[in-house]
Amino acid sequence: MDPDTMNRLDAIRRRLRRAKKGPWFFGGPVRRDARAVKEHPSMPRRYWEIGRAPIDIPPAIACAGKKADADLIANAPEDIAFLLDMVDRLAGSCR
């Protein structure tokens, strides 16, 4: 594998190691009250919370406006780890 690709994979691995450990979950939809909408008008009125557990303290790592986005984000750490393992296996089989 070329050095640029290896450096990028190493950076991805570092970010994955530093991220909050899973499993992550998403819940919602959460509806914001009128006061919250007024204070933060750019946020959607309804959103999905992503956290380490169904009820996290603090409550959420991130929020997403769509259920599909929340599902993607919540599963990203495990999906990335799986893909990195596949890259390692494929790279090993090419030697």
C-alpha cells in the first residue's frame, strides 16, 4: 500500500481509538419546545439523539435531524473497525 494510504488509515485508527467507546444507540425523535426553538432556530424542531447508552449522562454525543443519519452515526465506530479489519486482511493476502 502506498504511504499516503497508510497514513490515512493510521489517522482513522487513531480517531477510532480516541472516540467514546460503544456500543452507541440512538433514540427519539425528540421534540424541542417553543423556547428551545426560539433560542436555536437553526436546529430542527424534531431530532434524534445519539449516545453511548439508551439513557446517557450526559445525554447525547450528537444529534441528527433524520433517523437514517442517527443510525449511521451510532453504528460508525463498529462499522469503521470492521472495515479496517477487512483492509488489513485484504492487504495481507496481497503480499
